[in-house]
Amino acid sequence: MSETAGTILVADDHPMFRSAIVHALRAAMAHCRVLEASSQSTLESCLAATPDIDLVLLDLTMPGAIGFSSLLWLRGERPDLPVIVISSQDNPRTARRAQQFGAAGFVPKAAPVEDLDKAVQRVLDGGLWFESASAERSERDAVLAARLARLTPQQFRVLMLMAEGLLNKQIASRLGLAENTVKIHVTAVLSKLDCRSRTQAAVLVKSLDLDEGDETS
């Protein structure tokens, strides 16, 4: 692997696994700068504070995330930033959904470290790594990804909090916004997603969740 790989962000809520990944990256790339995040909120903070990240290794089941929501948020926030999804199971449908939602690679957590090294190098070189993405492409996921791509990053944050059942006042407090600004965002979210109600929007977000048996991390 290249010794000048820049900055890699490892986002995973399991401290021991995260440490193992960090150790493997530093062993393979002596000059690599490795950052860590353990939740969606720390992922957002790290991304905001570090504009020069070259690659994200992303766990799908961190606190604050619903299924593929962190991946979609990253794609909206930094479209040019490649993301490798790290999954606890080698499930073809999970790998395919990760690819459809914009990941550049997919590596099972049970894979040998050599596979991770190869995946990281391939993606840093501008390629893709999907050794287990053999499931059929889902038109439903393609439509869902296209609808969510209409949202701005802030609108996506509002949507995720709507899905948690928060009221506009609570969303405003969580995001540091005026309540009227949240109302405007909610209206825009419902319009862009072709949803008639907050409940319908929440159901759409639920469809981002991992299929039963896809992920058990």
C-alpha cells in the first residue's frame, strides 16, 4: 500500500474494532493520518473540522444512524469523498445497497486485513471494491437514493430528526436553528420527497434500515 495515503477517517462505534482498523492502517501506511469517530454526531463534527479527509471507512450501525443514513449523509455533504462501508456480515444485498447508495467499496468485518489493505488502496487510486456485491440491483433503492439526493445536508439532518418523532421546536433546539427555519425545512423536505406527511417521511427513512439478517453488528 502507498505510504502517502493522506487522511483516513474510521467511523465505528466499537472501540476495539476501531482500534484494530487504525492499527492496521498505520502498519500498512507509515505516513497515513488516521482520525476516529464513534457516532453520527462525531462523524459530522470530524468532517466539519477536517476538510482534507481522503477516505472514510464507515460502520453502518453507529448511534444516530438508521441503516444507510450515514452513507447518504456523507454523499450529500461531500460528494467527492470516497466511502468504504465496513459490514459485520458478508451479505450480498447489503453490499449491493451500499454500492447503490454511493459507497466506493464494501469490506466485511470478518475479512482478513489484507483485503482491507487492498480495498483502501484500490479506492484511494480511484477504483471500486465490491468483492461480494452479487445481489440484483434494486430499482426501489435506486428511486429512494434519487429522492434523498434532492435534499441539502441540512434538510437531511431535519429529516432524520423528523424520523425520530421530534417536533419542530425540538429539532430547532437540536440543530441550533430558529423554529420558523425548521418549519421551512420540513416543508421543503416533504415536497422534495413527495411525502404528504411527516409519518410518510418517517416510513421512507425506515426503508433505509438494514434488511433483517443483513447486519448484526
